[in-house]
Amino acid sequence: MTLRISLPYVGPWDWSQFHQYHSHRLLPGVEALQADRYSRTVLAGAHAGWISVRPVAGDGSLELSISDSLAEHSGFLCAKVARMFDLNSDPSVWEAQFAHDPYLGRLVAAAPGLRLPSAYDPFELAVRAIVGQQVSVKAAITITRRLVARFGQPLQEANLTGAVGLSSLFPTAATLAHGNMDAIGMPTKRVATLQRLSAAVADGSLDFRKVGQTADELIQHLCELPGIGNWTAEYIALRGFASPDAFPAADLGLLKAPVWGPDGISAARLRQRAEAWRPWRAYAAMHLWKDYERSRSGTGPDV
């Protein structure tokens, strides 16, 4: 019998922000997305299965469904999902800090309660970030799908009971560290970076459960790996660990947000200005990305 758990949050909280985030990055087979539900396969300890999340209208909560095979890991999975969907934060805290900022003030007023969507698994996000270096989100997803097709572990039918659109687990660090990446679609140097990261995670020399607690410490650890620069490390901290103070200041979307005017802003100036936004710089990034994407497409942000 599927386990169902209610996870409350402090509003405002907008399902559409998370739906859009996942819709642009979805990995079919590992993830599935419907209008009012996000599902994915997971590995908890030695147990494989799936989780599914949906908003409960008017209730200020999400409903988390957990497959029978993962029921004993419910506490662990609740914590992961709460972080993934940013359920434990109170937007009034950082919005009070941003309200009188000459640049962020009007962005916050236009989109109150904007949250920080993040990945289920930091290693999976780190892989995606490396694959996505210097390519579009669409191209990165295409390559990551190839990784899943080649190295992902199919789930047994017994572990998929009740799941829709799911079939395999994201590849493990050990599998990617030693897998044949021929014709996967990445430059040789980027493949080497991906496999170095995977090997470090697989052998425990980089333990994502024990890295520094602050964004700066985490970024320092990541930048010690050849091929991982500051932008990639900042992005991993932001999207992989939901670090509230991570801030990839060299990101094009942050530099070209319309709020800065037609000439944008330099990374150095942005980094300096962002000091006033600590310890909530990641939420400032959410608002700047929203501003940038809205101006480009007119269809809403890819944040």
C-alpha cells in the first residue's frame, strides 16, 4: 500500500514555479511530470522505488506518496522533498531584506514568495551542471538522457507498482566513473571532469554528506576538482544543495537581467552589490533570473 504524507509549508508558495523548473529539465524514465504531479525514481540505501508529489489545493501543503519498497525511509525522503520544494523556509524573512533594495524591491513586489527549486540528489545535479557547461539547457538534457539510457539501472516491475512514466534510476557515481563515454556528445575534457567527479564521489574522497555547511565552503571543495570552475560550483551549491547564499555572479541571466538597464552589469559589480543580499543571495538570483527570462520569452521564467 502506497504511503502518503502531508508536508506543510508557509505561503505564499507557487506550484507553477516548480512545475516549470522541472518541465525544462525532465529526464524521462527517471522523472515524470503531470499538470499537478511530479514523480521520480529514487535509491535509498539498498532500496529502490519511487516518490510522487502533488500540491493540495487550499491546504498549504504537498502530498508526498512513497512506494512500498521505500516506506522504511519515509523520514529521509520527507526531508529530501522538503528541501527540493523549499517547504521549510519563510519568504517573509528574505523579502523584508530585499523590499527596500533599489533593484530587487520591485522584483520581489511583482513575484512574492518566489522559492528555490533544487534537485533531489546533489550528485545528479552535479552531473547535470558539468554536462551543461557552455551548452544550452536543451542540449544538456539531450546528453544527460543519453547517460541515463546507457548507464541507468532499470527498476524491477515490483518496485514500479503505482508509478506512471518511470522506468530507471539515475546512474550511480561508480558507474559513471568507469563507463565508456564514447559518442556520448561531450568534449573529451568535459568527459574527464565528469568522470573525475564521479570517481571522487564513488571512492568517498568527495562526500557530499560531509562537505562544508556554508556555500563558500562547499564551493571551495568543488573548485578543487580540475574542470570545475566557480560558476559550476556555485550552481551546484544553489541547485544541488539549496544553499540559500549561493550566487553564480558570472551567470549570463543574472548579468543581463533588465533591471540593470540595457547594458547589463559586470560580474564584479554584481558580486559587490550582492553582498547586501547575504545570507539570501540564492533567492535574489531567483528574482533576477525571473526578470531575465520574462524579458526574453514573454512566457515566464525558467528558474
